[in-house]
Amino acid sequence: MYWRALAPNDEGFYRVGLNLRMADPGVVADLPLDQFDGLDTWQRTVCPECVVADVF
């Protein structure tokens, strides 16, 4: 599953979101996470060193 913005941002890039839960954990384990609260505050989670392996 994924999400893609309908329009590009000011720099011409499209924002995307991916659901990696069905991916092979060994392949995605070292990918960095950019987490945020998408329900209430839309604030980013402060964890610049977090990777996918931290939440699987």
C-alpha cells in the first residue's frame, strides 16, 4: 500500500507514504523513519536515528 500527493510541492517533488509491513524485514530494516502524528498535531516524532527495525 502507498499514498502519493495529488500535486507536487514547491520544489516539484511528490510526497509519498509507504506501508512496509508486507515487505521482507531484512530488506527494509535499515531504512530511516520519518514518523509524525497524523491524527492530532501533525508534529514529527523526534527520533532522527530511528529505522524500520526499531518498530518491527
